Amino acid sequence: MKAVAMPDAAPAVRPRDRSRAYDIVLWGATGFTGRLVAEHLVRHPGDVPLRIALAGRSRDKLEALRTELAAIDPAAADLPLELADSFDKQALDALAAKAEVICTTVGPYLEYGAALVDACVQHGTDYCDLTGEVPFIRQMIDAHHEQAQRSGSRIVCCCGFDSIPSDLGTLMMQQAMHEQHGVSARDVKLAVTASRGGFSGGTVASMIEMVERMRKDQSLRRLMANPYALDPSDEKPGPDSPDQKGVRFDDDLDRWTAPFVMAAVNTRVVRRSNALLGYDYGRDFRYQEFMAFRRGAKGLGSAWSVAGGLVGFLGAVTIKPTRKLLQRFVLPAPGEGPSLEQREAGLFRMRLFARGSGSNGEDVVLRGRVEGNKDPGYGGTAIMLGESARCLALDGATLDSPGGISTPAAAMGSTLIERLRGAGMVFSVDDPKPASA
């Protein structure tokens, strides 16, 4: 499946020949997730050595991180350090001009992300982040998509647990449907069947920032309610409805289901991928995402517990006094996150179901899975974001995708899937089963 340039796009103007000073600039390297990404890249250097620079606001913190990384690999003692501020346009321009790719963990992106995207677009620099902020992505599309097409800058948002398993998992199922049956899957469902891990303060801060902005801005509430919020604005919406809110039984998966908190981001990223891929999944393509529990009374109780807990939590952070109490006594502060033991004990398991129409009009079904053996939000996300940066830096010249505000599937596709498999993640399509299975 090829990513296609949208109308009036010009070819990339920057040759991806690794002629710039750095392959990857890791922006926000000293933050909780930034440190994990740095550790992943140092522990797993790959076959091709990467020229990495650590970047942030504090030289002292960067030097301390470099010393810690040198304990893992002595060569890390020579990693260059770059200083800049999220609002210093001149410094960010200089940083973007030196880098093949800027990988950023600095959020909330609505507050801190726009100037860096602008600098990357201006210099034709590739970019990846781990945002889950739909309004930020929409703003970047409206402000920069056409210019990024002209400069050849691939701005790839959502390269962590939001939304790589969903986006690349769907791409995997569509490719398998094409290979095995010669058609696209008209429906794909993703069910989160197991997840274990903790929150970091950065994630909490981003979530609260989003809730507060939505409370004040009716247009943001409308945007978040739109299943096609990230699609090209001149395209007709597809057939998908808003995300699941209550408890349902899914006959295809034979499980009780409940809302998944990340679906509000992931579903829209998957639909944008379809648009950027020239609607290769079909204009009538449907995508759903939810948590899933076994059939029976116990599974039903678990589904109701998750659904009720999600409603209660979102309601609590909407109200200022209860939000303050949660921030003071329950939720982690920025810079805090799960311990090494918690990250190592974490995991995530996702099941995919895809349905298409065969040559004789009969239903054809494929099942697949995406899995990781680290906690999803931090251990897993560090792997996904780090490998996304590596993919853009080392495979950029061969990726069949144009510049623009893109997605993991549209920008990196199967190349990134293979890198993630090499890093220990599971992307697998099960043996074909009849539609009645």
C-alpha cells in the first residue's frame, strides 16, 4: 500500500542522504519518557550506528543523563548536547536544520509543540512524537500540511501506544486481506484484551490540559465528537459513528466490550491513514476499538466496572475541586511515572478482527494480534517512538511516502512493523478461519 500525496503536493526538496549533523535529535530527552527513549536507543544500537543528540532546556540535566547512558554504553559519553526552549523560534530553527529527524516527548503538545513542528516543516526535517491530542494534530494539519508536502517534511504524530498498535495493526490486517483474498477489509475491530502498566505525570498533565480546554471551548468538544476529525476537510465523512460509550456484547469476538479511553485518538488516526493512503481500505471502511472481556457474568461485570470507572474519572477531572484533590493525593506529578519493576512487569494484548467480501460476495474473515511485553504507556511507548525515529532516520530515503502531517501507517507502514518486530513486539495474522469462527 502506497501513501499518496494529496492534491497539489510537490515532491520532496531535501535529499535524505544523512548529510546533516545528526540522524536523530531527541527533544525532551531528560523527561520521564525521553529518558526511556534514550535508553532504548543506546541499549539497542542496531546494525547502523545512529548519530544522536540529546536536546532540552537544562545543560546540567542533559549532562547527568549522558553520564547515565554512558554506564550502559561507554560510547554514549560522547553524545552531543543541544540547548533550546520550546518557544525560542531561532533555537528551534537551528536545531531542525541540523537533524534528519527530531523525536519529541515534550508535551502537552497543544502548549509546547507548535513551534517545533513549524521549524521542522520549514527545514524539510522529519518529525515524530507521542501526542494523543487530537486538537493539536488538527491544528498542525490546518497550519502546515500543504507546506510540509512542499518541503518533504514527514510530520508523524502518535508514534507511541497512541496510536501505533491500532494504526499499524489495521494496516497489517488490510495487507493480509489483500494478499489472501484480493480485497480490502470493509470492517476492522481492535479489542484490548489485556493491559498492565501505570500512568506518568506527563500523560496526566496532557489529559487534564485537554479536558480543561474542551470545557472552555465548544469547538473543541465538537471536534472530539467527530469520528473523522483528522480527515482532509474537503472529504466526505465515511460511515463510522462516534466511539463506543457503554457496554456491549460483540458477536464477532464473542466477548463483552467496554469503552477504551484511547479510542478517541486511535480511531481518528486509523481513518486519517486510510485517507492518506488514497482510501486503499475503501471509502466505506469502518473501524471500531474497545476493551474486551470474556463472555459470562464475570466478563459483564468487568466491562461495567471499566465503563463506570472511565465515566467517573473523566467527570472528576472536569470539576476543578476534585481535579485538584486527585492531582494532590492520587495522580503522579509531571516527571513521575511507573518504576522499572512496574514497566518490566507490564504488558498489552490486542486482538484484531477483519471482515471483507470475497470474489463471490461471501464474507471472508481474518484475525490478528498486536502484543508487547512492557507496560504500554512507557516501556512500550519508548520502544515504539524510538523505532519510529530510527525508521525515519535510516529508512527515510526508501519510504514510499510524501511529506505532510502524516500517521505511522501512511509514513512508515510495513517498514516500521518489521523494525518493531525486531524490537520484540508481536504483529501477527492468525491462520485463516471461516466467517462463522
